[in-house]
Amino acid sequence: MWNKSSDNFFTSENLNRLTEKRNDENWIKEKLENPDTLFIPLWQEKNLVNLSSDPQIGFLKKELLLKYLPADNLPTLIGELNGKIYFSLSLDNSTPGIEEAFSGFGSFVPIRKYAALLDKDEAALLSYAKALNNWQSRHLFCGKCGSKTQLSYTGHRMDCSNPDCSHQSFPRTDPAIITLIYRDDKCLLVRQSKWRPGQYALVAGFVEPGESLESAVARETYEETGIELDEITYFSTQPWPFPGSIMLGFFAKATTEEIIFHDDELEDAKWMTRENIIEELKNKTLRNPTSYSIAYRLLETWFNKESDEKLTEIISRINN
């Protein structure tokens, strides 16, 4: 692994995005006609996954998709992984019988729900395809003049159809910070009311225009919990295609301890020692962050620094 971010789920250092090929019409035509090329179908913002005892992603050949494609559908180049070329294709959401037609290959499911069951590199393909699909479906009209847009650059650019405008739009990623806040031997865990009972995570929020990442960490923490910070340090990043964010992970040392809710973002927040975390995990009164999330990696890194037993081992032992 060449950096900390490459350990995070939804990332793949093995994926070649082939940016130099996106405008190479001859190469694209050749690959689209190649019987070895694989396609990632998306339907209603869901991915095709075979939910067997050994879950597999439903990568398909193009001939299996043709009858379900809208007339103006264009494939999106995803890239090359392990010698295979991948494109994504968006199926017509209004076409009846999609689920039945593809039932032999799997079910269309939200990737967020089943990500932990999938191969890490292949999950990165799905998240990348989903993020591009989300962007494409939300930019059907020009943000400058309101005219319809046309997909180009093999799915990585939207061109305004109005020749007097000719505005070009490119995929955007929304930066969001997520922070493990600690003080002495405790860390801060927070929860929102809409989460499952016992579910806790870390302070997080979007970066505002004209704001540095460190300022966003301090602002979000103070807004949500009233706690002030010092020694904010970067950890790693994780793509989060729900619908199109990137989570920027930090550690931060708290200089105050009193929790004051300045907005309505949180239902609860509490300081917890490692012993508190173990006890509540055992009592089933605490659910740790999703195992494939950067929130879990931040908590795990902090926990393991001063523990004889790794957090993942403790959770596994408790659950078994």
C-alpha cells in the first residue's frame, strides 16, 4: 500500500482510469465491440450484485444489455482493472421487467448496504460508476442557460446543447470532513436520531466555500458539540459516492470537555474510554461505525494505539 488512503474501502490503487483514452473514438469503438469488455449496469441508482453465499458483482457483456438501453444512452468509461476494460451503462428506469430480466445475474441493490461483502477493488469500480451516474442524472440541464445537456468525453463531461452557450460541466466531488476527537484517554462519539439504536459515529460535515479543511473541522465540532480543538492532523481520505462526496479524515485534540449542542444535528454525544467502548459493545448498547467506513478506521487507529488487543479482534470475539 502506497498511502493510508489506499487502505480505505471504495478506493483502488490497481484501477487505471485511462483518462488519455476518454476522447479516443477509435479506441473506444474497438473496446465497445470487444467481447472481453465488461459492463457495469446501473438501474435506479443501484448496482447488480449476486447475493449468494459468496457475493459477486454482476459484470455483463454488452449484448445482454442492448434491449434495455435508452436510445440516447452512451457508455461511460470506467477504466482497466486486472487486464479487463470496464464501462458503465445506465438502464432506463421506466422500462418494465428489468429486475426479472437480470435475476439470473443478481439483484439491483444499494452498494452502501452490501459493500462489506464485496471484493475491495471491485467495490471501487461500483462506487466510481455510481458516483458518475449520480452526477450525470443530476446535470441533465445546463446550469448556466437551462438548455438540455449532452453526454460526451465517454461519460466524463456534459456539454450544453445551446450553441450560443456551449458550457461544459465536469464531475464534481463535495469535500466533507470527519474527525476522531480525543482528550486524555477518551474519544468523542456522536449519534443522530435517525440512526439505528445504539449507532454512534464521529463528528462530520461538509466543507463550506472559502474554508480550509482544518477550519471546517473546528467549526463543525463546535457547532455540533460546543467542544474546542487543538492539534488537528490529517489521517486519510475515502470516496463516498452517496451521492458524490469525499470524506477527509482527521484526528483532533480537544481543549474543552463540556458538550453543548449548538444546533439540532445530534441527538447525543459522549466521551468514551476504551474500556467504556468494550463494555457497551458487549452489552449491545453501542454499535460501532460501519466496518468499511473511514469513521471505523479512525476509531480503530485511535483504539489500537493504546490497547493490547485490536478493536477488530475484540468485536469479532464479542460477536462470536
